[in-house]
Amino acid sequence: MGLPMSVQAVVRYRGYLLLPQVNQSWLVRPERSPMRLLPFRTPNCSLADVKALLDWRLSQESTGIGAA
């Protein structure tokens, strides 16, 4: 039994796993608990766009705590 031809690697970035999906979107999940951000899916985009979106969400999360 072999691996499918379309197997893509999981990317680790800043404590999160970036999982490519079949429809060219991404699933972003934390590597471990506690979760600072809930898992989310992205629209169809590149790896660079996913990293930029995650960076933006992390910056929003850190500024949101100070405002509360």
C-alpha cells in the first residue's frame, strides 16, 4: 500500500499547525493547549497569506487582552 500522490506536508509556524486542505484552503490549529486562538479555516490562499493571517490574528488577540 503506497501513499497518495497528493500528500502535502503539515507546516509548523509560531506554535500552530497549518494543514493544507484538498480545496486549496488551510486549517490552522494550535500544536498544544492552552489555546490562544481557536482553530479556523482560511479561504483559498497561499502559505504566505496564511502566515500573514495568523500573525494578524495573534496581534489582535494580544491587543484585545489589554483593552479588556
